[in-house]
Amino acid sequence: MPKARWEVLILIAIILGLSVQVWAALHWASNFDADEANFGLVAVGMMRGDFAPYFPVKNTLGTLESLVAAGIMEIIGVTIFSVRLSAILFYGIFLIALAFLVKRWSDYRTAFVALLLAAFPSWKILWWTYRPVGCFSPLLGLTAVALVLGVTSSAPWRWRYARQLVFGIVLGLAVWEHPLTLYYMLAMGLVYILSTPEWSWFYQKLSRHESGARALLKLLPVLATLGVFLTMLFSFVLGGGRPPRSLTSIRFDLLILFFLLGSALLVWLFAQSQRKRHLCLGGATILAGFCVGNLPQWGSMIFRGLKPSSSLTIGSLSGLPSRLYVGISQILPSIWGVPHLGPDLAGQSHEIQEMPRTILWSSSALLQGLWIILMLVVLYSVLAFFWKGKKDLISMLSLKPLPVEGGRNVILGLLFILPIVVGLSAGNSFDVASVRYFIPAWHAGIIILALGLNSLCTKRRTIGFVLVALWIISLGFVNLREIHAFWHNPRHQWCSSESVQTLKKCLEDNQVQGVYADYGLVAPLSFLYQENPVFTTYNNVDIYPAYSKQVQSKHRLAIILPTLATLPDSAVSIEDLTMHLKNFFGHEPNGLRWSKRLDERLQGLSFIKREKIMAYWDVWIFHD
């Protein structure tokens, strides 16, 4: 097919991918939640000049999406959709960079297939991309651009420093935005080092020594892996099968040790290099760009004392079989949009686990057979990729010099395997909601699958095209249809325009100045009402302490209970309410602390009335 036609098809695939993201974003009445609202509130604060480098509560995620959303809201106004446009923008960047990347690594047809797979993801992947929750669209967009600039660029030699500067800026932004960027940095860094002339010289120099040195060189990766495993195993034994507190320091000690050894080796290689000037200028350019892109993070660490924290917890050895089962039967199929292969051992602990079509065996025999066939295609693609690239992957494992053309296999292999290994060994990866920790594996997986489907199209053209069509129809549109049905369930539309305006009128008619509500309501209603009135939590999560202080000083207050926590209609006194709050939230960690705080605030207040709003909220109104 002519190049121009392929380019038109690729453009159509990108437009389809953006259309799916916009379609999902327009369902805000059913899928707007507290985490997303907090990103929106950060964006509103940025519009006022208040810059927050991290997502509220934990310093784990950057606020680049909020920064972009603030600029968008300055133009089109403060709405839920304007916040989501920032995530959609980054996903568009991801699709464009993905097309460039796969085309340079393979051909136009493979790039087109990869774009179709990315345009119609499973709803569990879609759930984390069309809105700024988890910062996954910036992760995908920035790392895809970094891959294009870092490992596939064919820019003229005179533009190399400009490219390296942009590469550093993009990488710095990605590191600030999401810690999973480290997977990409590790893969690209390892490929670069193993493909340099300096490493080839170093390896040949060692290989010319006696056999003992060669044997030691071959055993080095095995010994390092064994040492890490024994250290971790020893720490678990000391902790009685659970990671002791000292494990954190052990992990940092190992990281520092590897960093020092690696830095010493790189410095020594640099001293022996014949390209010192080139390496210095290139390294300095990338470092300068990284410092610019990562300024919000390192600037906050130095001048504001804010350190990034890790959300990853180490799982116990006793729970490893359960995590492996959940990973194989639920998480990995969920990446591709196939229903679960069995019941969830972890229970229904996350809202997206309430979605339809959760168990494969509850579907019709025809769909079961179709999904099994498509998963066999995935299995074929993965096995074919690792078999064809085994030479490069073995070279990487043995630290042998790597040819430039072998970098693709190593990067895709590491990005696919590392998140799965780390995710299944982590204590907080235990249910289908944990698919978000595997998004780098999905990123690499759609390229691997596209390579496999392209291979089938080359060998058996009709079969290959039929499989691509079946994939889009059965795993693309079926996923969208079912998530659409979920979003149109009335019980999930609590923040529709009608319900939100009805509640707002109730608060305004009663001249309410401050509101106590559950964490799941505080941030969304604060964003939708533009912080008027002021909301704060009555339970154990206090996102914005400044809001709590403001509500404490107000004279006209309301307490909003969700429908699931409402009292009987006969309850019309402060005593009934406080007793209910203690019973309902007393089982949460530190829940009674918030009930006591509310007790103190209610002392001296007079109960005015109680109203139920559209079967969504139970509103109690008080005044001094």
C-alpha cells in the first residue's frame, strides 16, 4: 500500500483513539470522583497562583495535568470536562508518539495495528486514561515521546544537542509526574550502556583475560540476583513471613550500593573513552534538560522540604500464591479486556470491580470461545516475540555488548516483564483495580501484540486481518458498550447537573456556610460549587486542613450523609446523629477522632431541620 494511504489510516486511528477518550470524558455525571476532583481543585488553586507540586495527601504523583488543566480552564472555564481535556491531550501525544515509535521499529502496518489496539483499550485501561486520576496519560505520553527521542531518533547530527535537551526535559517531567517512569529509564539506560563502544571495549578487555575472569563476568548477573534474593529472604525470615520495618532501609542500602558501584564503573569507562568531549556535552545537555523538566520536584525538595514517597508496599511471602492466582486469572486478562477467569479472592474493595461481565464463565459459549482464541493470539505474539528476540535478551542478561538494532527487543522485553514481576510481588497489587500498576506492560504489550498480528498478516493475510477485526469488535466495542451501560445506571449519576443544582439550592436557601461530608463527597462538591460553601470531612481523611479550619469558624453548618449511611426517618436530634456517626465510622482507623471533633463542634449548635435530596443525600442543618 502506498505511504500516503498508510498515513491517512494512521491519522484515522489516532482520531478514533481520541474520540473514545472524549466519549468517556463526557460521561462525567457517572464517573466523577474525589481523586479527580482533587486534581481539579489543585488546578483551580494554580489559577489563583497557588502551585502544588504533588497530588494532595501523599507525595507520590505530580500535578502536571492540573497545571495544563489550569491553562485550559482559563480559556474555556472551570468544568469537569476542561479538567479532563488535559488527560486527553496527553493521550493524544501518546498515540502520535506510538505511531512514530512503532513505524521506526517496524513498518506502517504494525504502527496502524498498534494504534487500533491503543484506540480501543479494555475499560480497565480506559478507566485510568481519560481523566486525571493516577497520572497515567502523562506517563504514557511523556515516556512514548522519550522513547522516540532517545532510541529511535533519526534527526540530523547538527540537531543532536537540541534533541538531547528536549529528551532531558521530557524525562524530567515524566519522573516528576509518575514513579513508574523508572521502568522506562532503566530499559533505555541499560540499552544505551550496552550498545556503547566503551562497553564493547570493556567486555573485550575482560574476555582477553584468563578463563577465571571470563567465568566471573558471566556469573556476575547471577551472583547479583542471588545476593538480592537472599537479602530479601533473610529480611522476611526475620519478620516472621512479613516485611519488617528494617526492610525499607535494606532496600535503600541495596539501591545506594548498586548506584555507587554502577557510578564507579561508568566513571572508569569514561576515563578510558576516546569520546570524552562528546559524552560530556551530551550528558551535560541531557542533565540540564532533566533539571529544567524536573524543577517542580527537586525545587520542592530543596526549598520546601517536600520529598516524594512510594506507594509500593512489599507483600508477605505467605500471600504470594494468592497474588499469583489473581494476577494470572484476573489482572493479566483484564489488561486485554477479557473477563476474569475466576472469582476475586480479594473481594469487591474498589468501585471498578462493580463493573459488569466480571467472570468469563458467566458469558455465552460463543463469547467464551472467541475470547479464548484471542488470548491464544496474545500468547502466540508474546512467545514469538521473546523467541525471536532471545539472542538480544540473553545478551542483555549476560551484559554482553548489544547491537543497536537489538535495543527494541530489550526495551519491550523489560517494559513487559518488570511491571508484572514487581506488581505481583507487591503487597498492594491484589485485585483487578491493580491493573494500573501494569500499564507500562500494556504499553509494551500492544506493540508486541501488533508485531505478532503483523506477522500473522504477512504469513496468512486473510487470517491476520480477520483476527484484527475480531479483536476490535469483541474486545473494543464490547468493552465500550458495557462500560456505557454501567455509566447509564441511575444510581451512579449522583453528580448530574440536576442533582447537584438541587443540593446547591437547598444549601443556599438555608444559608449554609460550611458543610461536613464524607471524603467521597467533599472534593467533588467543593469543585462543582467552586468552594462556596466550604466542605470538609467528618471521617478519617482530611485532604485540605485549611477547609477544616474555615468550616470550624462558620455559624451556619450542614452535615451531609450519603444514602448508604442515612438514619431512619424518625431520627431528628443531634444525639441520634452523633451516635450514628460513632457507630458508622468508629470501625475505621482513627474514625472516632473525627467523630469526637464533630461532637465538639456540635456542642452549642441548634438543630434546624433535616432534608433528603433526590435519594442521594441526607442533609442535616444547624446554626449557632
